[in-house]
Amino acid sequence: MTEPMIAFHEGARLFHLSAPGLSYVIGIDEDNRLVELYWGPPLSETNDGLDLSYLMRLYPEGASFEMKPIRRPYLVPSIGYGWYGSPAVQAVNDQGDNMTDLRYVSHEILHHKPALEGLPSTHVSDTGASSEVPTLVLHLEDALTHLQAALFFSLIGTGEHFALARHMELTNEGSAPLTLTHMASAQSAVPAGQRPDQALQVLHLKGAWARERQIVRTAAGEAAYRIESQKGASSHYENPFLALVRKSTTEDTGDVYAMNFVYSGSFEALCETPDAAFTFLQMGLNSAVHQWRLEPSGTFVTPEVVQVYSSHGLNGMSHIYHDLYRHCLGNSLFQHRARPLLLNSWEGLGITINEQDTLQLARQAKELGVDMLVLDDGWFANRNDDKRSLGDWYPSPEKFPHGLKWLAEKVREEGLLFGLWMEPEMISPDSDLYRSHPDWCLHVDGRERSLARTQLILDLSRREVQDYLIQTIENVLNSAPISYLKWDYNRNMTEPFSSALPPERKMESQHRYMLGLYRVLGEVTAAFPQVLFESCSGGGGRFDAGMLSYMCQTWTSDDTDAYERLKIQYGTSLVYPASCMVAHISDVPNSQTGRRTPLKTRAYAAMGGCFGLEIDPGHASDSEKEEIRKYVEEARSLQKIAQEGELDRLISPFGDSNMAAWQFSLENEVLVYAFRRLSLPNTMPVRLCLTNLPEQTQYEDEEGHRYSGGQLMHAGLVLRFDGQDFDAVRIHLKKV
Ligand code: GLA
């Protein structure tokens, strides 16, 4: 196996970043601007090194009225000197113009990956990442304003799979303040293909509440493509992920060029084709809502983009992201531990839950075989409906007269761990907190404070609000034996400004909010390493690598309908591993779709993530309870394979597909889940081919049939579905 490394070829004026599966080449052009020359499969160097300067000829001077070499794939383009695409970096200076011309000055090659001040980022951990992370730092400067940029490129991975982690640090070395209006974290170019099957397509994860991360794949190049969130959260609507694939790319074959943002707030990602020769991807903070005033000597750090190339299709891309996010993101002790199987009170009992209900639920949960009871919304202050009390984090004296400690201990006496829900970033106008601090929410003086779910958002850009929150959450966690905290965030930002910031800094409010949130999350999770934290945002409205840096699992969606979940989980799995996708069995008819799906199907869908229950056992018959108990035990015995194994998607539920299927492989075991949407009359059994197995290895299924890996991949398994809609099949193979 080759080691990741970074070489500078002085004569050819280029940097070659290479790792297993990847080469990335940056050139310095005749004007000292940086040009991305190559991003793709590994390039072998010649005895003379690597000279790609001839590729500059791809990007000529242009026609006579195009004065400059405008059509080059610059690394940090800006407008004003001949580039007419979207700028990656732009600063308004004291002369009033926004020309920003960053040119190469020097570079450093480091052996480690520096942390990003105040922001989450990928890092080396002791669970498999290579300890050396070669990092290239390119130093650029605008000669007139003295804005300096340091561009960071780290080759980070786990031995087999490597990604390029990028960010930028902008420092004002001039004597006048600058206003940053564009500060993308990364821009990269993908060369056009000459054959029709090599045509580029853009792929992203679009959605809405209860319909998160649906895969969209469409032609690139005809017009600019922009996905974004301005909502103050990475959002249900677009995940901060954008990829370019070829028309011929499949789950297992072909090129994929992808970017994913390690950030939980408003972002933008672009795909533009300024010239037939290449299409570029750009990702960073959303320039519509983020600006930053940079005083002399001040530095601004952009969040990190994790950039991945795969020549093995979308599954190949997912393997790289999954490996990286399981081993090099966050520090949770639970990352590689068996997660407790839990029953959550929300869908079954709702907000009116009280002490007696909770204790009864604990007894029922124990009978079903789970490890933990989670008390969701409804336990605090006057929370009898969803219109009040956010901010008043003490147990409701009416509903929970004996308090949290008593309750948690009672639950533990039943043999279960106790978990709790909070929505710490929010404040209800009807709360003691709001009555004492009406200025602690995001708002604009003189304008209406728009409510959503009758709540406002605390102004986490303010240090005193951060301190208050840290103290409040710590008080709750110290008040009782609490083993798990579900951290919810149930509305998008409006009037997204801090009243504590001066006018010239108002546009910094959203990013300062995120920095404040990350500080709070960092402190609270570090103070309670033994507590399992789960992120949630009206389901999966903040399913991003930023939140996963602090909490190793996220509630995937408020839609628990098994059929809808197949799409949501399939789309989510493009980037995020099953170990962070929380998936529960809920009652039927489903509360979001009204659909009835078999218990088996709900169970198998939930086994594709962190398994749990979201049911009211009081409504279940004895035989249903027996069946649930069986699935809880099954989930427990198979949990490790889904959490630690490699996921390969086999059949997509999108489009007109009548099926979905995926496979997990871990050391000696392979676990296959297949789902069929509608039952058809008089049909043949289905043949399902697996993937990514060693050809010669022998496997045996639970009925004693033996197969070679090659046989499973090329001849396939035969699946028999029942004669009912929404049926599911599980096959567990073990190496012989
Ligand atoms: C959000 C979450 C749900 C539940 C409710 C409680 O919608 O996604 O799981 O916790 O809030 O209000």
C-alpha cells in the first residue's frame, strides 16, 4: 500500500498530493495564480517527477476580447480580473471596490493536520486513522489590500480510503478593515468527458421535513446549479453535499467527485461550467447570509470541506466517507460501542406524558427487551402542549412531582437506563427565561419576532447565553442518572441577527451563532463523556458532519413509515454511515403517511441504522409484543454488523423501482436486507446479486446453503417475498 504524500516539483511549479486511490495536482501559473490541474485516480510519476504544465494549454488566452486567461480552473477565483464565474473569495476594501486577487507567495508541507479554531473538523484518532496526515499549506496574498489566504489540504484516511480535507484561513495584513462577502472553503474542477457516456451529472440530496435526503441526479453543464440553505441549519431541504458523476457511473463503477461540508449552518454549493473543458464544484458559507468584517491583523477561518474522489462508483465514495466519519470525526466513546436499544416515548405517548405513564412505559419497554427508556418532549415546566416553556428546564411539578432523579432511579430499578429530550437552543415567549431575558433571542429591533412552533431561537452568538446554556444543561445532566440526551432543534431561523452586535458586524450573526453552538456542544459533551448524545432537528434537519463531530448519532427523520424510510436511509447512506442513522419501529397506521406496513418490514428497515422503538406497547397485542421482542433480540445480535460493517447499496428505491436492497459486510459475515414495495400476482422469485465480496470465500446462509463469494455476486441469491405489499427479506451469511 502506498503512503499518502505531498511533493513539490519546483521545475514544473506544481504540487502533487497522492494517496491510495487519489491524485490531486495544483499548478502555479505564469501570473502566480493557483490552478487545479488534476483531481482523479492516482498518477504515477516519471523518473523526472511529474510535469503537468502542458495541461495549462487546455485553458488558453481566449478570443481577442478576452484579455486574460479567464477559463482556467483557479483554486480561489475572484471576480474583477477576468474570471466571470462565481467567486470563491471576495472582500470589499476601504476604496469601496471588491477586487481580490490572491497570488501564490509560499508554501509549507506539514506532517500533521492542524485543528480548525472554533470549528469541528476531521482529525486523527486512535481507532484506525493513519497517524501522519500530510498537509499542504499554500500562502497567497493580494498585493494591494494585503489580504492573505492560507489554503489547507490534508490527506486524511484510514489506510485504504483517503479524502482531501480542505479549509482556508484569511488574514488581513493591511491597515484598513476588509469585509469578506465570499469565503468558500473549497473549489475544484472536474474535466469534461469526450464520450456521451462520460457526460457529467450533478447529484445531491434534496428534501423537506419528513422527506429528507432524496437522491437527485441530473445533467450538469447547461446552466449553473446552486444548492443552499439560508435557514441557519444545514436543513431538511438540501444536505451540504454535492457530487459530480458521469452518466455511466453506477453504485459500483465509474467516477464520483464529491464535497461534503463539516458545518451545520447556512451553506451554499455550486456547480458551474464556465467552459466546455471543465465543470467546477464550490462549497462554503452561504454568501447571501454570511459576511465577516476583518480588522487589521484579524483572521477568519472557514469551515472544512471533505472532498472525495472514487473510481468505484457511489458505493466507493460512501466507503471513503463512512470510514472517515466513523474513525476521524468526533471523540464520542460510543462511536465504536454497541449503542443501547431504546424505546422513545414520543410517537407512542406524545407531549402529555406524565410520571405514571413513564413508569408504565418503562415496565413495558423492559418486557420488550430494550436497554433504555427515553422520555421525550413534555417533561418540563408547563409543557402541556408545544406552545410554551422551552427554556425552563426543570421537571413539571404537576406531571413529574417527584422530579427527575426519583424518576430516573425508578426506571433504573426496572432494569433500564434513562434518557431525556431537550431542545436547548430554543426559547418560548411563554417561559420564565423569556420573561427575564427578552433580548436573548435572535431578533431585529423594531421588527416582529416571527414564531415557528410558537418558539424563538436563543442568540448563541452571545457569550452570556452560551454560558447560561452550558450551565443549564449541566445542571439537568447532574440532577439525575441520565445516560442519553436527545438534543433537538425544531425551527429555522428568521430575523437571524444578534442585537448584541454593532451594525458593521450584524451580518456575522449566523456564523457567530454556529461558533457559539459548537462551543456549547464541545463543552457539554466533553463534561459528560459517559452520556450518549443524539442530535435531532425536527427529524433530520441537521444531519451533517458538524453535528456528528459532537454527537455520534442523529434522528434520521420524523417520518418513521418503513417504505419512506427506505428512501430516506438510502439517500442518507450516500455520505453518512449506518452507525449514525437512528431508525425506530413505530406503530401503524404511520402517523405521517397513514400507511400500514408489516412489523417485519419496519423492523428490517430499522436494523439498517441504530435500532429502537417508538411505539406505545399498550396498543400492541400479546402476539405483536412477542414478535417485537424477537426483533429486538435479532437487532441486538446483528447490531455490530450494521454499525461496524461496510455498507453497499444494491438496489435503489428511487424512481419506479419496486425494490430496495443493501448489504453490510463485516469480517466473516454478510447481512442483506431486501424490500419489495408492491406485491405482484403470479411473479417469479427475485434474483439479487451481491457485491464487493472475495470471489473464492465460502459462505453459508441460515438454512445451510453454501455459496462462494463469486456465486453470490454473479449468480446471486434467490429471494422469496410473501404475497403482501411492503414485504421484506433478511439474509445472514457467515463465512464457512
Ligand atoms: C421533533 C423530533 C421528534 C420529537 C419532537 C418533540 O419533531 O424530531 O422526534 O422529539 O420534536 O417535540
